Amino acid sequence: MDIIAAYREVGTYRGAAAMCGVSHKTVKRVIERQEAGGDVASEREPRGHNYDEVADLVAARVEATSGRISAKRLLPVAVAAGYAGSARNFRRLVADAKGQWRKDNHRGRRPGVWAPGQHLLIDWGVELGVHVFCAVLAWSRFRFVRFASNERAETTLGLLAECFETVGGVPAVVLADRMGCLRAGIVANVVVPTAEYVRFAGHYRFRPDFCEAADPQSKGMVERLVGYAKTDLLLPQAPLGDLSAANAAAAQWCQEVNSVRHSEIWAVPAERLGIERGQLGELPSLRPRLGSAICRKVDRLSCVRFGSARYSVPTSMIGATVEVVTDTSPAASQTGGGRLVILHPGTGQVLAEHRLVAPGEASIIDDHYGGPRPNVPARAVRAKTQAEKDFCALGEPAQAFIKGAAASGNSRLQGELADIAALQAAHGRDAVLDALRRAVAFGRFKSSDVRSILAAGPGTPQPAEPGEALVLDFPPVPTRSLADYAITPTTPHNQPTTNPAKEMSS
């Protein structure tokens, strides 16, 4: 209440002081000044401060550093300029100067107004060596979170493609900060995207956009999502040993938070996504190739090397160059740690598909080599001398005879081949072949053994493979219990027993 009006109403100093909440001496001083014709509302001159001499210096340094310099850094400069006050007063001066600078240099933002199907905001975060990828649909606030081991371009674009598949469409604009994996350069504050990002955007038919430098407020909703992902997902699971398990937990977390009402839009993001999905662009039928092509030359073993491991390809590609593509998506990781696909570089035909193996191991498909691997090495018989050629001309039984004789340790085999081949003149080709087959069957690998077989003639028994076992059932017969055969005495012990044989003879 006004002091003069209160005094006019009650007429006493103390009464007016009680009504205005001041001292009666203050009321008296105001009334006397008013009666003397003075200005009651006049204020006294502001008192000076001990930092007034360096106030301009502090304001200039705050302006030059965009409000980032600290009072601790400025205090030695101010002391050298003549400041003799305390550090506490100087901190107040610097705080006031920074507050004034922020007030004068505020950007004056307006709240964002988002349309359905227009903007998708993406960003990366890192904590404890693990990278987290976050994306938010601006209108529905639908959130997407995944973990990765790096922030390379192929990883970013792969997760962005997975995000499109999760939401069921493609937005018109993808807004990102000036991340190096998607930025080829900056010209006059205009970000030039990489050629790979431009091809990716053309494949999915969206427009890439980048925010201003050092301007996280322009995509604050995804910045907050990165913080939530770190505190709610990353830190509770630290240390992360398996990214596939972490991504499964992230997908479950996203399903939970997207099913809860959002405080900003006061709606459930999952329900709003159903409305927004009609405004999203259609997904293409296939994903584009991400990253540069990895080419390998097929060696003489009909294999390619990748990650210090070998992977087989068809033998028709020996000496050719093929393209290697790895798939480490969560769907592929659930089937055994990822896949490796080998493609024809010209046509894109899938030549082979393998499971990723550890370094030093080999992944072999038997069909690439015409069948399964034999239990023993297959070493063909190749004749060199004329005697060997004449003997091997007899056919398969002759080659089997050579292998069996070599396995038995016949050191005179080289000289005996001509003797066995010469037996054709006396016995005929068919008889010699039958003798060689019988010699192989019974393990007789000398020329004298072959002569003995020929001398025995064709009447000798021929070995045959055993047939199936003959199983017969015994015919049923009447049986009695063992108790029927027990000996049971019928006469007392003191009576002599009679001999039935003597009785019959008598």
C-alpha cells in the first residue's frame, strides 16, 4: 500500500507503518519529504562496484569466446588490469556478462510443427566403446534403437534400411547431423552428401537433409532418445559381449516405449504410426548394395579367402574374380553368426552361400567338387614304361592288382608285370582277367600265384558275398515245470527199498 495514502487514512506514523509493513521512521521521512516538496519516488544513485573497472574487459572477452570462457580463466587477466576484489564478486560479474550475451545472441526458435510421413530424425551415440543408432519419426514419435560396433557408412545405411522396414515405409526427409560417414564435404555452409548416400536416397526415394553445425536443438527429440538408450539400455547391460542379444533387448525396449502414451503428443506412438504409415513412401523390393564391393580371386583349390578363412566356390570359377558380400544382420546372426554370399561380379548370380567361420577354418560345400570327400586319397594308376602300359591295357582288374600288390609290399612287381601280360598268349585275355580278379579277392599278388590260378582251371569254387541271415522259429512243444522233476521219497528211511530191475527179472 502507498505510504502517503495510508498516512492520510489513519493519520499516525505507526498506524501507516503497520499497514505498509515498514518502520514508522520510514513513514515519517517520506511524509516530511513530501511536505517539503521533494520527489518521493526519486532513487538514489547506484553504488559503485569494485569490478566496474574491468566490466568492459570481461564483456569483450565473453563476446569474443561466444560466452564459453570461464571466470577462473579471466580472473588473472582482470587482476593484471587492476581488479582488487574477491573471486566471488568476479564470478558474479562473469555470470552477468554471460547472461547478457546469451540474451542478446539468442536464436529465437519456434516450436517444430511436423506433418505425417515427412521427417525421420537419426543420430549416433557412443558409450563404453559401443555405438548406438537412434531414429525417431517426428510426427508419431515412433522410436527405433539398435547397437553396432562402428559408425561406418555401410553400418549407418544398413540400420537406416532396417528402420524403414520396421516402420513399414519411407519418409520424405531424413534429417541427420553432419556425421562424417554421410558427408563428403561442406561448401559455403552447405553439406555435400557422399555419392553412396545419394544412391541410397535415390533407391528409397527420400531427400537427405543435414542440420546446422553445433545445433543439436534442431533435432532434440532424437538427442533425448540417444540419452535414454544409454541410460536405460546400454549401461544396465554393460559390458556388452553379444551385439545380437543387445539388439534383441533394444527391439523389445522400443516395443515397450512405443506402446506407452507420449507426454509431448499425448498419444501412443505405435497407434499413431498406423495413421502415419499411409503417408509414408513404399519400400523397394530389394535392399541396395552397401559399401564398396569386396572382390576375391578364386585360387586353385576352388576357394576364396575372407577373414583368414577359406570358402569354396564351384570349380568352374577357378582363376576368376568373384564378389563377396557379408550379412551380419540380427536375422542372419540368429542362424549361426552371419552369412557370406559369393556372387558373380557381372550377373550378380549367387555362386555359393556359407556360414561365417572362424579364422583358420574352411567352409566346404561338397557339390562344388562333384561329391563328398573320399575317405582315402584317390590316386590313379598311370603307366609309364611299355610293360606297365601292356599290363594296364587289361583294364580295371589289372589296376586293382597293381594297387593290391603295392599295398602288400611286393618288391618284384615291376618285373612280374611283363610275365603276367605274356600269359594272354597261352590262356587268352578273359582267362587272365578272371585270374587277376581271383588273385585280388584272395590277396595273391605274385606271378606264380596267377599261374597257379590259371592252372587250376575254371572249375574252382568262386567266392561269393555272404547273404542275409536265415531266421527260423522253433516249433512249439509241450513243456512241464521243473517242480515235476523233483525227487520225492515215498518210503520211510528204516524200510529197505526194492530194486525194480530185480523185481522185473524175477
